[in-house]
Amino acid sequence: MGKNEIKDFIKFAPSFMEHKNIWSSYDEDADVLYIDFKKPSHSDDSELTDDDVIIRYEKGEIIGLTILHAKSRKSLS
């Protein structure tokens, strides 16, 4: 990970601070990044945003994000 990538990651930190644990995994073949705020998570609803992010819900609470086309997204800088 380069210094610019670290700076980009740090920009996200305040958004994630309310969650005590965060898990992530990346599927390189599908170019999909999975971010989970709860383990185990069993979503009962989801929403696809205009920018190809799937917000996953369990009983109305956001429990994770699925970011499609993750590698092709532009840097935050």
C-alpha cells in the first residue's frame, strides 16, 4: 500500500468510527469489495445505489456494503 492509498483510507476513518469492528474482503475475479459491520450478518433487505454500491440491511440496520467495480473506481485524491 502506497502513501496516497493510506491517505485515501484515512479519509474514511471518521465514517467507520461508530462501528467497533469492520470486516472486508475483496473478490478480484468479480472486482467486488465486501464490507461488513456485523458478523455473522444475515441481510433481509438491500438497496442498489446509483453508483453501484449495494447497501445491505438487517431489521432496518445497515450491516454492510457491497461495492461493485471496486478496482476501477477513481482515487479520492
